Amino acid sequence: MSLNPADARFAAHLRTLLPEERIRAPEPRYLVDPRDIAHGQAGLVALPKTVEEVAVLIRAAGEARVGVIPYGGGTGLVGAQVMPEGPAPMVLSLERMSAIRAVYPEENVIIAEAGAILADVQAAAAAANRLFPLSLASEGSCRIGGNLATNAGGVNVLRYGNTRDLCLGLEAVLPDGSIWHGLTRLRKDNTGYDLRNLLVGAEGTLGVITAAALKLAPIPAGRGTALIAVQSPRAALDMLSLARDRLGEGISAFELIHRQGLEFLAEVLPQVRRPWANPPEWCVLIDVGLAQGLDPEQALTDLFEAAMERDLATDGLIAQNEAQAQEFWTVREHLPEANRKIGSVTSHDVSLPLSVLPDFIEDARAMVAEHGSFRINCFGHLGDGNLHFNLFPAAGRTRADYANVKDAVRAAIHDLVVRMGGSFSAEHGVGRAKVKDLERYGDPARLTALRAIKAALDPLGIMNPGAVLA
């Protein structure tokens, strides 16, 4: 792809500042989101190798008033990494900054550059007999800088928290091109405003994260995994309470899965082995990690029996080995891929107070039915209140058939979520796809503060323009 004259001049200027191979014409892979819904543009792509080179690029962009789109693994689902409108930006990819700089097992800390793939961070921790607990379906391609910029969630939030909770310190380049050397490994540093937590979750609108000091955890001595069929979402919630009473902090993940997701797997990913030939309406996937001397298989067996006694569960499968546990997780991790292959009418990443989740599922289903016939795949991280409530065309119909009701259904679901005390964005962020939602539902005082912070740190408005805030 060739550059237009203005972009070519800016690229030529950058090549006087950095090695020529750092600057290239944009490739299609940088300009589309994973669902092939959001499509962007770029004047050029920059691929720095050091934080100093990132600083050079940001300063040059500010001088030229060129927008900057920080780019990690490109796996974001709300369009923060693609800019469809306005002057063509510079895509700043961190993929060449992928080093694991240091591991401190005795401190439970790892320092990784922003371009490090999440699976590589996990592997480096494991090599030091430690666990980096952030776990996502996209962990083989997403990068830690993007995880931090979006405050990614995943399946282990119940026990270990979001990405923000796993971050001790950051190195970052601010919008004026200055470098913040904040790679502290301290657990306590009570010295004023928390710039770390301001940048985490900012989706590249306040600066570019280039490296992070991240928390590690001990590897649990025993791990157990079970798939348990439950009577209903309310029964699943009661079972979560029962599991917490029995296992405390030993529960790593507690995932809710609806039959529709398993049927989608059979339809478009038949190679994924399903746990039941005739799947139940609802089931939960439970992962536990227990201390030395505790038997996770027995603990899950006891939990299942107690759930049966309380009429919460109807069937159960407890993994007998690591291979079987991985089979169970393969099912869960392929649900998003099956969704993409089916093609949703509209998808919703929402969170709600735990106690109202069952009511939301029931009310949302009834409300959606008023707008037409849909296949609904409701699944997600029940343990932390995060559901993916996704609507798909009825059998024999296409997404185009729902063009006239898509926006109304989406708004109705988000209205319901907010009325019930929830959030329209649980773990995917705001990006560009949900800017109007933030304006519609955001607290006015908070929005004023967010805009003031943006104006103070990025007065030229070059950092990911149009993301998070209009």
C-alpha cells in the first residue's frame, strides 16, 4: 500500500529520526478488528524497538499534529485499535518491544515489555515456578500492553482480579513525548496521584505503555476442573455461594455456559469435543487451585454431591487428569470463535451485581423476544458478574434481516443493564464502539473529570483520537 503525499512526507521525516525499517506503509492486518466489523485507516505504521524510539515518534506526531493509534495484538473488540474516520493516523505497533526484561521469583514479580504476547509472559512465569494468572481466549496473540490499556479481565478475575490488579508499575511515554520511568516493584508507594491506574484502562488515550512490572502468584499445588449441569442461572449462583463457603479463595474460575454455545460449537467447530452428546440447558465450568495436602478432585466431588442434595445440580463431569481438564477449557475458550463464525446481530459485554444476574437473564430474554426471533448465547464469568449476552439470527435467517431492530435491541439491553445497577462494558472497554454509550450512561461529574484529565495530559488530542471520549 503506497502513502499519499502528506503521509509520505511525514514518513520521510520519521526516517531521518529513526532507522528506516521502523517505518512502513500500513498493512491490512492493522486496519481491521477480529470480528471484521470495524475497519480503520492509517497513514503509516511505526514499529519502535525501544522506549526512546517511542518517545521520538510521539514527539514528532505532536509537532505534526498526527494522531497516534497504539497497537498491541489487535484483538480488541470495541474498535480502540482502528480509526475509521478523520485524518489518517500513525499506527504505533509495540510488537518489536516483546522482551521479558526480568523475573524476580522471590518477589513474585515479572517485568515485561508491552509487546510481549500474554502466553509468553505466562511461560516465563512458569519457567520460574510461578503463575501469571491473567488468562484470555486470545492469550496466544494478545499483548500485555493491550491487556493493560484495556484492563482486560478473563477467566481468573474471581481469584486474581483484572489486569489492573496485577500491575505494580509502568514505563510509559506521555503525550508530550516524555518518558515516565515508573517500573516500580513496590507493593506500597503512597506518593500522590496514581498515574499507573490512570493509564491502565485508558485504551491508549493518555499515553503509550511500553513496559510493566506485573504480579506473579505461587502455582497452586493441586488443580481441579469440573463441568456441572445446573438447573438454572439462579442455581448456578447458589452453587457459587456454596463453593465459596467450602473452598474460599481456592476457586480460580466459575464460568456459566448456555446450551446454545455448545450447539454453535457442534455447528461450526465440530472438531472441538463436546462434553455431552445432549447438552444441558445450563452448566458451570469450575476451576480450583488448592494448597499442598488438599485433594482438588475430592473437593469438587464433595461440592457436586452437596449441590445435588440442594437440587442445584443435575449432572457433573470431574476431570480425572490434566488432559481432560484442558478438554473442558477448550470448550469454553472456543465459544467466542464459534460466535464469530455464526455472526452475531449484536453482542453485549455487561456486568451486574451477582444477585440480579438471574433476573437480568430472564428479563433480557423476554425483552429481546418482543423485537423478533433470535438465538441467544449467554455465557461468561459468573464469578465476577460479567456476562456475554450475544444475539444471533434465528436458524435460516441472516444478520441483514435484523438491520431495522439491531440498534433498538442493543439500546434496550444496555438500558436494562444500567437500570439494574450494571455496566454496559465489563471487560472489553469503551473503544470507539461504545463512546455514545459512555455519553448516554456516564455520570456527568465523572465525564467532566475524564475530559479534564484528557485535556490536561493530551492537549493536542493526538493520542488515540475518538476512543473512549468523543
